[in-house]
Amino acid sequence: GKPRVVVVGGGAGGATAARYIAKDSKGEIDVTLIEPSRMYYTCFFSNLYLGGFKEIEDIGHSYGTLASGGVNVVHDWAIGVDRDAKTVTLAGGATVAYDKLILSPGIDFVEGAVEGWDLSAQNAMPHAYKAGSQSELLKAQLMAMPEGGTFAMVAPPNPYRCPPGPYERVSMVAHFLKNNNPTAKIIVADPKPKFSKMALFQEGWANNYEGMIDWIGSDFGGDNVSVDANAMTVTIDGEVTNVDVCNVIPAMKAGRIAELAGVTDGNWAPVNAIDMSTKADPDVYVLGDSSQQGDMPKSGFSANSQAKVCANAVRGALTGSRVFPAKFANTCWSLIDTNNGVKVGATYEATDEKIAKVDGFISATGESADVRKATYEESEGWYTGITTDMFG
Ligand code: FAD
């Protein structure tokens, strides 16, 4: 029969890979996508939803176009991988055979990473680091904050998905509070001494949200934190604070199915840069956040870029189609305030060791309002383009 590709995870990496293999192989390859959700809510632009710049519907994408484009979309969880038999087991009981398996399951949280927090506390103290109901919950809590209340964030240690994500979120929360609850305060406990686009964010916070945001890095005890979801307190370096909202973003690792497949080093899945195949198994590929690939940040843009390289290589391996040299790109945009966008990005190539950075760029502090507005508009165009590239 035809060669079979199974893709686990219909997010940024998996949806792109499934769509490209089905589209470009023109029916020569059977492509099955396993994804439990009927609607995928992008984490990208979920902070803009918190800030009031987007509606939740604007960041939701369904799988109908993938299905009509030839992808066999199965809404179920993959719960096991047998790499000898080359099969994937689904929670619903089915077994699906593959010649090539592509895993793009995103992230899971490291257990016990933040003292006092586990998944049972995620309703009182949401992470909103997987978008959808968690994003809606965090927004509802933000809107219900009492006048002059306190919003706390526990930021994650490196490496994690979307390096500027927590700080864009702080900006969007501050934007909302400035307009709706101007005496409210934001505290950030951060286990790191510095963070992505730090100078740009700190300049933006000083200019737009003066006195509202207290960022406590590891040099000041931000790495010594615990929470109590019943008492709604955060303890930073021994000091207990009562908070009204607490956004806990724990340390991350590869999605569990990558671990179950036995292709991780315990946290992440080491891959070969040339095609995203795992070091553990040449027929199992890992894309996006779950992979350990080298210099690229964990982002939707990166996952999409890696998926296209992988799709091209998998097609070549199965049908003999032409394989192009691996080239990758990423840009991470962040919105600081209305029409005030900043960005950081780079291009990459595959070396024997890793995906290696070639050239990079970053917005400058002190840029004009026109440049910042153009950067924001560029991010809007990127969102439309990339979600079409992923979901059709
Ligand atoms: P995901 O997109 O998370 O997809 C994983 C999918 O796998 C999910 O749909 C999940 O349901 C499914 N899955 C998991 N386990 C299983 C299983 N066992 N069986 C079947 N399916 C499974 N990136 C950008 O490029 N730009 C941004 O502006 C940006 N902003 C962000 C802001 C925030 C607040 C956050 C949290 C992230 C942001 N990101 C951004 C990062 C981006 O969302 C991720 O890097 C990207 O989604 C990673 O793609 P992925 O395919 O690895 O995982």
C-alpha cells in the first residue's frame, strides 16, 4: 500500500507538517493527524486577547480545511508508541500503523516546579500557557479584580515556550488595568536574572505603565517562590503577599507522548537539525517545543519552519521527491501597548550538531511611534499568514 505518516499533535508544528505532506505528495502518502481538540486556540496572540485587542474567536482554528485537503483527522489522544511494531495507540482503543511518525505535542509542566502548585490548582491559579479555556479563565479573573488589587505572575525558568511571552502578557495585563483598574499592581516573581527583549520591555513599562509593575528577578529572590492556592498568597523570598490573581507558569518539558515514545532525554527530545528526526529513532521526528534542536527559540514560527523542513525530508524519504537544504527562520513579535510592537528574530541553518543561528535582528529602544506601529502591523500580517499556512 501507500506509505503512511502519522502526526501526533495538531498545533503549530503538527498541523503544518500534516498539511504540507498531504498537499505536496498529491495522494501518494497516507497522512493521519491525531489531535484531541476540535478547535485549536493559538497561544500566539492569546496575550492580545487578555489585553482586549482580540476576541477568543479570533484565535481559534478548526481542522476542516486540513481534512478536505486530504489529511485523515482523528480527534483522540495518542497514549502509546511501539517503535518496534511502528504503531501508535489511541485512548479510544484504536492502533494506527506508521512508516514515519511525527510528534509535535507541545509542552507539559514539570511536576513540583513551583512549590504549592500542581494541576489541581490551575483553576485557582491558571497558567494560561496552553490557550483556550485557561486563557478565558485568566481573563475573567483579571476583569473581576477588585479596585487596587494585585495581579501576580510566577515566570518560568529557561528553556520554555515563547521567551518573550510572559513579558508580553505583563504588558497586556498592564494595558487592561491602566484603562479599567488604574490603581492595581502587578508583581512578577522570576527565577531568571534577565529575559528576552528585557531592555525593550522595561523601557515600555516605564513609559506606559509607570509604577504599576514590580519585576523581581533572581538577583532579588524571585527564584525563591511558593504559592498557596487556597489562601491566595504568593511568598517571594520569605515575604508573603495576598494576591487577587496569580498566573503560575511552571517549568516545562516535552509533551508526555514524546517521553512515552522513549525519544526524550528526560526533558526534551534531541533531534538532527537536517530533518528533525530524533537521535533515538530515524523514523520518529519531533517538531516544535518538544524538540531540542539548538539555537531556535520555542515558538509557533519556529515549529512551523521546522515542520516544513521535516515535511520535505519525510516526503523525500518515502517517495524519492527532491529534498532541499534545511533553512529555518523565526521572529517573535510582542505588543507592549496600543500600536507599540517590538520584535526579535533570526535565520538558521542545519549543521551536524544543531540548528545554528546565521543572522539576527532586534527592535531598538527609543524607536519612533511610526516604527513601532509598523512592527505591530507586521505582526498582524504574520498571524494571518502563518495560521493559513498551518490550518489552510
Ligand atoms: P502546540 O502548538 O502546543 O501543539 C501541540 C498539540 O499537540 C496540541 O494541540 C495538543 O492538543 C496536542 N497533543 C499533545 N499531546 C497529545 C497526544 N498525546 N495526542 C494527541 N495530541 C496531543 N509563538 C510565536 O511564534 N509567536 C508568538 O507571538 C507567540 N506567542 C505566545 C504567547 C504565549 C502566551 C504562549 C504560551 C506561547 C506563544 N508562542 C508564540 C509559542 C507557541 O504557541 C508555541 O511555541 C507553539 O504552539 C509550539 O508548537 P508545537 O506544535 O510544538 O505545540
